[in-house]
Amino acid sequence: MRPKALKVKPLENYILEIEFDNGEIKKFDVKPYLNHKAFEKLKDPELFKTVKIAGLSIEWQNGSDICPDELYNNSYTC
């Protein structure tokens, strides 16, 4: 079973700090995604800061989201 995101905090330089329900706290770098059409609006720092928990993963105010598997598997331990 994949870990569920419990808390998310936007950091500088388009990094997210995520706490998962298995106790891990990891960081996820959003920069590689910012050139994709679905994520390019997140270059706006104010929009980037609107990230919140949504179901098993996270999403932003504009509806952009990241697949839970992608979020967990491509994040790194702090």
C-alpha cells in the first residue's frame, strides 16, 4: 500500500516538504515539471504556495495535482 500524504509545506525554489502516514518526511522537487503545460502556471510563486493535501496526494488551487505514486517515489528523504 502506498503511503498517503498527510502534510505538505511549500519551500523555496519549488520544493515541497511532505509528511507521509508511514512517518517519513520527504522533499519533492517540482522544478522538472514546471515546463509541462499542466504545471507551467505553478511558476507563479503565489500559486505554488497554495498547495494542499487532496486525497492520497496533493493539489494546487488551479487544479494541478501530482499522482500519489509519482509524489512518493520521486521524493527524497530529508
